[in-house]
Amino acid sequence: MEQRKFKPFGEVSALTLGGGGIGRIWGESTREEAVQTVNLAIDKGINHFDVAPMYGRGEAEKVIGQAIKGKDLDDLHFTTKCSLGILPDHEVYDYLNSSLTRSLSSMGLERVDLFLLHSQLIEDDHQLFRFNEFRNKNSTTLTSYFNAVIPAFEKLKKEGKIKSWGIGLGQEEALIKAMDHTNPPNAMQCIVNVLNSAGGIGYTTKDLNCNSILNECQNRNIPILAIRAVQAGALTSSMDRKPHSSGHDKKDFEDFEKASLFRELAKNWGISPADLGHRYALSVPKVSSVILGVKNRIELEECLKSEEKKLTDQEIIELESLYF
């Protein structure tokens, strides 16, 4: 497994095992299969695991805890997150600390290497494009972030509970302001796929430009972890889940239809759509690691093959010409 530069850890494996699949929030799997998937990832050289409490209501973190029990953890790195929402400043540290404490207990760890804000960052007066009725639950304002979240993260670092901290999604303008702050994030998760789509989780802004946020990170040398390489299944052979009754994932299914040209090109190249999606994300400059959403060993094995061979410059041009 290729090791890439990633400032918070020094180096990180080109592929990261994410928590969505092993937390069983999509598709069919079992706790046993999820644990075996983590074990296979370690055996194949993956040294970073990205989970969160919301992945199966703590299931992903419990899977990690079971899989790593008794193992030598010196060369392994762990990321978890907290969906904070909008809280009074004086409640922020306690909320983050409480969430982190539960996560550490579930995984059997004393510290995580990276702790991320899981709620989406927005400017104070920004209204969400979709699901604005859940604004206070699913987003965090810049004022709260600057005045309370960053100090809380730094306090957790001093207490030895986290090694570094970062952010992920949100309104483009808010994320750029966070990057330009005197204390910028140690790392960011960026959406990286050929559709330039956040799918169902792109609810802050109608025309969210994921590539623009990626470019801003690249220009500022902020360490990047890539997510949504196959856009919640839209860039695979078939969606392995039914539409959610709330309609929050409607865009994911629309993206699946949009990706017909992508699947046709993958077929012409003799590879699977998922393989092509991951190869593309791995080929993007300054991406340190691509986070996988696999739920079993079969899917993981396919992704491991994608890491072995990058796309050529000409292949990238041909692929991007489908949508850019």
C-alpha cells in the first residue's frame, strides 16, 4: 500500500477504511463480516480508519474496537467525528468531550489521531438550501466555530485526547473563511468525484461546487482526505440500497442516472465503475488518502486493486470531459 504525506500523521496509507459500510448504514452485512473487513484492511496495509458515532449509532466504532483488541496499534491511525449542531458557546466543549469519550470507549482507545467536526459549517445568517428545519442540528455557524469549537479542539489536544483536528463539509464561503483563519484546520475532508457532486449530503447550498473547495485546500496546502469517490453508490454498477422515505438521498439516485456515461466508459476500459471512481480520486493532486465506504471484504478487495494502478493524464482528461 502506497504511503502518502499527511501532516497530522506524517504519512498515511493511500486508502482509508471508512465507517459507513462497516457501520451497516447501507446494504446488507454482519458484525462478523465488518470485523473481518477491518482485519483484512490492516493485513493489506491500510493504516487509517475513519469512523463516527452516527455510522450505525456507534456500530462502526464498536466494530473497530472489536477488530483491534489486542493488536499492536503503533502504526495505526484513527479518526472519529462529532456532529455538534448549533449550541451556546459554553456548552460546546462538554458536548464534544462527551461524544469523544464515548467514541474512545467504544474503540478501546485513549486518544484519536484526528477529531473532525461532522456538522456542516455555515456563515451565521446562511439558510440551508434543503432541510433548513434541521439547521440547528446539522450545521455549525462560523461564530460558534471560531469562538468555541476551535478552543474546545485545542483543549482536547492539550488533554491528550486528540492529536489533531479538522473539518469537513459545509457552505463554500464558510469553509474558505475557516481555512483563512489564524488557526486553520489540521486537515479537511473533501468530496472528490468526477460528477463534482455531494449528492444527498449537499444541503447547504443549491449549487455546491465541491471542486472549488478542493482547489482551495490544494492552494493552501491543507491536508486532504477524499470522500464520496463513488458518490454514495452513484458511480458503481448498481445502487445497493432503496431510496430513503425522507427523500434526503434523492440526489444520489439522480446522480446514478447521470453516471450512465461514466459506467459506459468504465466498461470500454474493462474495469468496474467503482474501480474507476476510486482510481480517479487517487489520481487527484494532493489527496493524501481516499476514504472507502465498503461494507465487506469483496468490496474492499476491489478497492485494493484500484490503488495498484493510477489513471494516466490522458485517461483523466477523457474521463473529466464527460462532465466538465
